[in-house]
Amino acid sequence: MTNHTTLPELGEALAPERCFMHLDAEYTDFDTARVVIASVPFDGTTCYQPGTREGPRAIIDASRNLEVYDTELRRSPYRVGIHTLRAVEIVNGDAEAMANRTELVTGALLDRGKFVVTLGGDHMISIGVIRAFARRYSGMSVLQFDAHADLRNEYEGATHGAATIMRRVLDVCPRTAQVGIRSFSEPEAELVAERNLPMWLAADIHGRQTRGDRGWIAEVVNALSDEVYVTFDVDAFDPSLLPGTGTPEPGGLGWYDAMDLLTEVARSKTIIGCDVVELSPLQESHTSPVIAAKLVYKLIGLATQERS
């Protein structure tokens, strides 16, 4: 575990252009902000094309062009306060140490009562974040949006990596739901069957919706506990919508597939935190960062709204 000197300064004032949404100072003050954005620009375990280290900065830059009013929620979510933390210092070449550092930062923010939104980086960064949440929310569940199951016990000899994230999640949080999956190995398939892990393949979702069957949304919600952490790998989206990711897979979710599920989760459960990972802006120009930024703002809006 790293010592306190490796932590970013909590509450350090950043220039407005370095902050999510480029908000006025009264909405970015650390002490009063309900939401904190934590950037972890680490891509040391990317499985295919690198570049996710540029994801957090690209999301923050793109967020400056978003409307602050959410037309679907009929309100401006930023009013709860959104503080952008200085990026977490990277541990090059040591994914496990990076996970420990990210856990330390996340825990410090949770202990201050913040709603933590983490921006990656490759999906490995979620391991430490989710460990910090699991230590404080014993009954939580994890909702994963992803093209890949990420259930390998190890990948190329490493137990901490983008391909092992959900296997490590199961070590600390056995209740999960995986949505949009369309790629996994034979051993992963055997693990899913052995443990009866809740998984909704993108192909099945598309097939059911073609028949007018929207029941998969209720099934996912029912698989979750009352407190839900959302980990969103942007390759869950179809690459025709979001091509800027290092490991794209055809046949992914559409925008409203994801939004309809998240809206129902927020309506009936409590979203306690989230991350958005695997944006690789080097693979594409500007569309993907804008969509990822919109996703982050939508998650903030849904998670901080008053439940009916």
C-alpha cells in the first residue's frame, strides 16, 4: 500500500478548463461538491490497442461542450457540485500497486462522503476502486457494461489486468450482473455456468428487443442488490456509436439500451458510485470522447436525482 504522499491533494483547485464541465467555482468547491471526478490515466494492462491513458483528459475536454441541462431528467445535475481531482499519479509497470493506490484514493474520498466517479484508463483501474467500495458497502452489487466478460483468473501471467477485472471483483463482491457481453474464453464460459453468474449477452438483448421483449431490463435490475456500483467499459457500445476504444467488438449496445437500463436501476436502486473506462481517443477523432462525457454526466444525473 502506498503512503499518503502519493495521494493527489484532495480539494486542490484546478483551472476551470481542467475541470469536468468547465463549471463556475461555486459548483466545483471540494468541501461543498457532492460529486468528485477522479482520473486514473493508466493503460498498463490494455489487451490490444493502447491509448486509454488519454481517456480521462479527453472526457474532461469534451465535457466542456455539453449542455448543463439534461433534457430527459428535466434538470441541471451539475448543481449538486462536481469537483475534479488532480489525476492520480501512475505506477508504471506495476498494476497491483496501481490498484492499491487507486483503492487508497477512492477510500479517502468515500470517507469524506463524496460520490466518486472514476475515469480510466484501462479497466484494471476499477479493481482498486471497487475494493474501496466493497469495504464500506457490504451488501453492494456490481453492474458491468462491457463487450468482454473479463473473468479470467490471470492473463499473460498477471492476475491484475483489464482481462481479469470481474474475476477480482468476485473476490470481494460476489453479486454481479454483466450486460452487453459478446466475447469471452471457454474457461470463462465454464466459470459462468459453474457459478451461475448473471450475464446478458448483447446478441440476446438485440434478439429480444426485435421481438418487442423488454423484459431483460427487469431481469438485470432484479439480479442487483439495493446498492449498485456501475462499471462501464465503453466498448459495451456498438463501435458504430463509439469507435474510440482499444478492443472493439461488433454487435454492441445502443445508447438507449444502456440509458433505459441505467434509468431503471436509478429508479429502483441506489447507485453508490461508477467508473467509465477504456476510452482510447487516439483511435478516433472527437465523437467518442463526447459520447463518453455525455455518459459520465448522465450517470451523475441519474445517481444524484431524488428517487420517487
